[in-house]
Amino acid sequence: MSASDNKLYIKSPFRGLGYLFIFFLLCSGAISAQVTLTLERTIEIAADSSLEAFKSKNTYLTGYWQYRTYKAGRLPSLTLNLTPAQYYRDITRRYDSESDIDIYRNQQFYYAYGGLSVKQNFDLLGGQFILDTDMGYMRNFGSQTSTQYTSVPIRIGYAQDLLGYNPFKWERRIEPLKYEKTKKEFLYNLQYVSEQATNYFFELAMAQAEYDLAKENVTSTDTLYRTGEQRHQIAAITKADLLTLKLDAVNAKNTLQNTEIALKRAMFSLASYLNFDKNTEIRLKLPERPGNMEISVDEALTYAHENNPTYLELRQQILESEQEVDRTKKEAMFNASVSASVGFNQVADKFSNVYRDPTRQDIVSVTLSIPLIDWGVRKGKYNIARNTLNVNQISARQKELTIEEDVIMTVGDFNVQQQLITSAEEALDLANMAYSETKQRFMIGKADINSLTLSLNRQQEAQRNYITSLKNYWLSYYKIRKLTLHDFETGFSLSTQFDYNIGM
């Protein structure tokens, strides 16, 4: 079952052998390029070159960088804060202690500041450690000039909400889940691309078969009409039968034109999906009859629960709802926070003295925020969050049942399609032999026109049924892979084979 293999290792968007292939087609210009595609090759090109695949890759990269941002937030950050120049010249109000009154005075000074700070989040408690150092310079102008330097050689501190909401705790639960969902959504979308490519492939295969049948029918009806003319001359068939043969020849030509239009439409649809040049002429090679493979419904349901990204999305929604309940519940109570720091600082008139004999600096702060009257605003937000959680839990269960039903029905269809392919293949062989035999009998005058027409219709219907059976089989196969992210042919989950090179 070679057509079931997908390439999970993708170097980067719009790279790979598929693009060299497309480049060759684009360079052909107005000349119509001709390619022959198998189902396997069609799926490979679609996974590498289609716009849907490109969209999926970029969606994955968005989730990847979101997760990288989250991981970076767990590491210490180093920040340089600078105020290179700040100049003031204005009139400000000052208190005159000698006169015991406020007076307005001219003020003119220059100020510069620089500092380094290291911050580290403490996820367990939701606090933050701070380590910093800074230095400032100030020069006063006017009637009295002065210069001062101030420094904090080192200071370490910690800030913590005592009863408040801890976002770090929830991020540690939600962000890894979101990234795992992003990876599995990418694999899910690749299987969706395979499913779409399979659909376009067999739409073209059906149009191609219809066109080939119509072209063959034109030749056949022309031959039969000429034979009919000869037989009519010797009174072997009636005038009505001859006119019927002529009508069949005319209808066959009209049908050929209609099938040619349908073939071009189907070919253009597949070429567009694969990002081929619009002038590309595609011929298809139908896949061989697949081997027998029975898929257990219980096994498929187990893999769907493990791998389907919808289950991860539902878990994410519930966690985010629980997060909102926790936030609104704690914000409805009074908040208390504490911050403390210990370090050294110094001020001097000369730069050489600003780090000499620094003095101890201790800062402790406790703050309280107590809601007294808010007319039920905080309580209302909490109740909204709690009810939203209940709704999401019920919706999650409904969606889980929908996925389970989809898996059960798709597996059932897949197992039946294998039997239908066998029957359709047998019917096609019989229809071909019957038409060939009826045609020969008609040529020698042992079959009438009605028998020939009926035999031809049965042959064409058998051809359509065989292609439809193949199409339904492969669509069911890739839909099962999409729902379970599991390759039942090899026995490996697609998520275990995930390897996406970011191209850094």
C-alpha cells in the first residue's frame, strides 16, 4: 500500500524535490507540460507544494514560536535601562523653610541614568526575583551649581502576591498542551491534504476514464454504423436500426466533447491544488488493488483519543476556563502583596567616590486591596466564569461523542470498501467480456442493437463503479489516518515520527 505513505519530515516551506519538479513545469512557459502521476506521487507533491500545506506549515510555525516564547519567559532576563539625557528648565513650586511659605523658583538641571536588571520568574509561587545595579548623574544650573552622582552597586529583591492569582502555574499546564496540540494539528492537516489530493486525483481519474470511454465509443459507434450500412444494403437490419446506429454515433461525438470539457476542468483543479502551471497536462495511473487490511474499531478509537488534536483542544478550553474561574475567584477576595529588597547605595559629588563605602539599603513593602462595595461586579465575573466552565465541559463531551461516531462510521466504511473493490473489479472484468462478446455477435448478425447498447452501458457503469470504489477506499483510509494520526499499515503513530526542521 505504497500510496498510504506520507512524508513527515519537511525541511522548510517551498523546498524539496517537489519544487524542482514545479520549477521545471513553470519554465515550460506556454508549452503544455505532460506529467504522469500516481496517487502516491500526487500526495507527496500536495504535502510539499500545495497552498493548503503551506498554510499548515506556517500555522505550525506560529504555534512553535509561541511555545518558544513561553519557554524563554521561564529563563532569566537581562535588561539595560538608559536615560542618556534629560534636561529641565522650568519654574516650579518650592517650600522656603526660612519664610515658611511656598514660592516659585527657576529650575534648571541635567540628568542621566543607566542600570542593569536581571529578573527571574518563580513559577511555584507566582513571584519574581530581581537583581539590579544602577547609577545616576545630576547637574544643577543657575545661581548655585552642583554635581551629584548616585549609585546602587547591587540590590536583590523579591515581589509576591500572597493571596492573588498565579498565572505562571496555569501557563505551565496550558502552554505545553497548546504546543502538543499544534504539532498534532499539523499532522492532522497533512492528512487532510492527503484526503483532498486523493479526492482531486480520483475526480480527474473519473473524468479521464469517461473521456477515454467516450473516445473509444466514438470509434466503436462509427465502426458499427459503417457495418450497419453494409448490413442494411443486404436487408440484414431495418432502417430504424440503421438510424439508431447513426444516432448513437452522433451522440457519442457530443458526449466526447462534453467529457473533454469535464476532463479539462478536473485537470485544472488538480493542477491548481498541486501548484502546477495551468497548462500542465496530467495523466493518471490508477493505484493497484490494495491488499486486505482489517481495522479494529476499538483500536481506532483508542488511537483517536491519544492523538486526535481535537481532544487536546477540548482539554485546553477546559483548562483555560478553570484558569478564569481561579482568577475571578481570587480577585473577588482581598489582595495582599509583599515586596522586599536589600542592597547598597551611595551618593557623592565626584564619580570616584560614588562606589566608596556604600550604605545599606533595605526596602520592605506590604500592600492590601480590600473591595468594600462593588455592587456584585466581582461576584458576577466569578459566576460567569464558573458557568462558562460548565458549558465547555458539556460541549467537550458532545464533541468527543461526535468524533467517536465519525471514527466508528469511517472504519466501518473502510472495511466494507475492500469488499466492494473486489466486487467492482470482478464486475468490470465481466462487463468487458460481455461487451466484447456482444459486439462480436452484433458484427456477425447474431445480436440486435438493443443488446449491444445495454452491454455498452453496463461496461461503462462497471468502469465508473470500479473507480468510485477505489476513490472511496482511499478517502476512507486517509480519513482514518486523519482522525487517529496512526498508520495502521506499519503500526506506528504519526506523532512519534514527527520531525519538523525549522530551518534555523
